[in-house]
Amino acid sequence: MPLGGLQHYTIEPQDLERTKEFYCEVLGLENGDRPPLDFPGYWLYSGGQATVHLMGTRKPRDGIVVRGTAKKYEDTGRLDHIAFAATDVDGVRKRLQAKNVTYREQIVPRTGDTQIFLYDPDGVGVELNFPKS
């Protein structure tokens, strides 16, 4: 069973609106069409693909594991980071600085690509990869 490309990842953020604002205002994703599900949330699009799903609190029902109200947001478990291909490294730097977002930058040995690393409001790592110009 060969797998295809990654379709999306889902985050159950502590603050749904704050996290949506981060991914849209800081990273430039677009809030888009989402099916009429029975819980709050957003589907955020990158290049026409609903890449990031934000999920609000769900109601318990058969087959659905709901973490409950005693959520722990100290860490993101075994998830380390999510990576995006990106363009316009200078524009992204300016955007992050204007939004006062802390980030780390490095050049990949051998390829010369630029990588920018930052964290969303819940501590999920985001990696932005810019090809060498």
C-alpha cells in the first residue's frame, strides 16, 4: 500500500481564534471552505490544499476520543514540527519581525537552502524551507 503526499495535519489548539490568526496572519495561510461539522474549527489552505485543520472542542460520541476538559498543553507529545516549502525569504523575515515572532534561521549545508524555524501559539514547531536563489 504506497502512500501519497501528506494531505493535512490537525491541531486541537488551546485558543482556536489565536491559532487561526497565527497561521493566517503570520504564515499567510487562507481560511477556507470547511464541511458543516458538528464542532468548531477551521480549514486553512496553502496552495489550494486544506493543509492545516484546526479543531475546536468536540462532543463525545461512539468512535470519537475526546480529550475532555482537563487538557494538557505543556507539550505537543511526539510531534516535533511541520515543514512547508516557501518562497520570498526576505518578505517572510520582514513579516515575522513586524509580528514580533521569534524565529531561528539556518543555511542547509551542501544545498545552501535557507530554513526558518518558529513555533505556533501551542508550541507546534513550523519549518519553512526556501530554495537557494
